[in-house]
Amino acid sequence: MGTIGENIAKMRKRTSLTQEELAEKMNVSGQAVSKWENDVSYPDVETLGRLAKLFGCTMDELINGIADAPQVKSAEPEKVDKRILVISVNDHTEADKVNLRFPVSLVKRAFMSDSLESLVGDNADPVKMVMGMINEGVTGEIFNIESSDADFIIKVVDYEG
């Protein structure tokens, strides 16, 4: 599963944050984040708790790693519709990092009206697969392509706020 530093780096990248952005959110230096990720030093327990909250995981998952498989939290339609579909694209340049957040209820409506399917054309099968997973109540990372050129991640998260 990895070291604490590897887990912090992986989760930081999944949330499309740079080391400097994470440092700013945690009120520490960029050098501190670099030391954490390289296992030179570790965050204290209070900071681990804040990191876990920021990354949407437990402290245990932060220390021991997160299983890569998505999880089914609830298949109740009213709860599914209160989730957010997050699409992150990062081509590893600061200028071209994109994070899109869509209410699942809006995505489902677009898909049901065939608006979304007509937009994706030949890519309808993967979209149907993702929609099926969302309807079943799957949360977490559904789709992840990481390469040296770009990262593309689709995940479903609980709505906060």
C-alpha cells in the first residue's frame, strides 16, 4: 500500500493539488509537504486529522493507504442525487489543470434525456458504465488514467455543504 509519504503524495495528486497548494491549505511550508512525501518527516496527529478531512479519507487510510476500488456507500436514490461527480484533468502544467464538479442529479437528467449520450457519441458505453455505477450508489474513484502526459480522474463524492 505504501508509506505515509507515498499515501500523502497519491492523495494530493488525486485531489489535483500541488505541494505548494497543499502547504497553503495546511498552513505549513512547501518544504514540510515535500519532507512528508519523501518520508523525511511526518505530520503530527492533529495535522494527519486535518489532511484526512481535506482528502476525504480516514486517518487509517492516510497512514495505511486507500484501496483503489470504489466503494458502494448507499443505493438510496435521494442520497445518490445529493452526490457530486468530479472530473479532474491535469496535463502536468499549472495552466492546464481542470477540475469540474457536477451534481449527480444534473448528470442523470442529461443522460436520461439523451443530451449527454448525443454529446459523447461513440463513447456512450463508458458513460453508461459510469452512470450505472453512480445509480448503484458507488462513491470514490470510478475511473483513473495516470500517464506521464496527463491524468484523467472521475470520482463521485458526497456533497458537502
